[in-house]
Amino acid sequence: MAANHSKDMSWQAQKSEKTRSTIMDAVIRCYIKYGYTNTIVTNIAQEAGVSRGAMMHHFDDRLDIIRSSVKYLEEQRLHEFKTLVSKASVDDGYTVNEDNLRITINALWKFFHIPSYIAYQELLVAARTDKELAKVMDPTQKDFDHRISELIRSMFPAWNDMESTRAILTDLVFYTLQGMAISKINNRKQARIQNLLDFLVKESHAMYLRANKE
């Protein structure tokens, strides 16, 4: 009898977790489709294919949904980053050459175009004038940056003895690609984009060689 009760509880927990994930995925789609301001409970429920009552069984209110979605989105982006960039971790991350750097930078270019990034940018922009959202986004952004740095260190240990160079290069690549991703909305000249990606590859390799020599 106790075993059956345990199975029922486990099934209920799995069902609840699946419903929460369905709602979180719907929230992210709503950020992209409607924007943060118009991501309201009614739209989320419709997007998730659940009733408003069923959704509010899992969350207290809209703010609770937003808070949960920010954390969910952070974990999703970290997973996507690791999946994309791991393709460049050749020789356990101890080999650095232009080919590996090109794979890394192309993977990051994709990372800044997937839906999760668009949703995250929507939240960052909205947080500028929304104090409640800013309280959630500010610590999340710091935590995300820290965890990305930790992932890079673990995936590419060849850079660990040149921390200052790694930090500068990470900022150079990330901020450049983010700016390019935003500009690409109005500027779709592929040749210019490719030229910048090639420049980042060559400059990254040159920085590695200089730091390694020193």
C-alpha cells in the first residue's frame, strides 16, 4: 500500500513538473511574440494550452511566473551555451588554433540568435524601467556571467594560465557578437558579418599566442 502511495506521489510530482515546464516554455514564447508588458496571465495560459485556474495552481501571481521564468530561462541558456560551444572543445580544451576558435565563435554567433536570447534581451530592456523586474534580472545577470565564465574555464583549460587575457577576450567576443546580433535586425549584409567573425577568430588566436609566449 505504501509503495503504491509512493508511486502515486512520484507520478503527481512528475506531472506537476511537466506542467510547470510547459508553462515556462509558453512564457518564453510570449516574451518573443508579445513583449514583456503584454505577457499577461491570459496570454500565457492560452499559449501553454492550460486553463488560467490550472496555471495559477502552480504560481501565486504574474510576478511569481515572471520570477520563475527568469530562472528557467537562465538554466536553458546555460544548457544551450554548453551544447553549442562544446563542439569546439577539442583535445579536452587544451588545443587552441584558428579552426577551434572559428568553431567557437560561429557557435556563439548561433547562441545570440536562438529564441532564448531574444527573450532574454526583451527582459533586459524591460528591466530598465520596471523596478520589480530589475530586482530579478540584476542578480540573475551577474549569476549568469559568473557561470558562463566557469563553463569556459572548465571547457577550455588552455586559457586558465592567462586569466586576464581570457577575461578580455571573452568580453571582446561576447559584446561584439551581441552588438552584431542586434544590428543584424537592420543590417543583413552577410559579407560584413563574415568579415567581423573572421577578424574575431584571427584576433583571438593572436591574443592567445601573445599571452602564451609571455
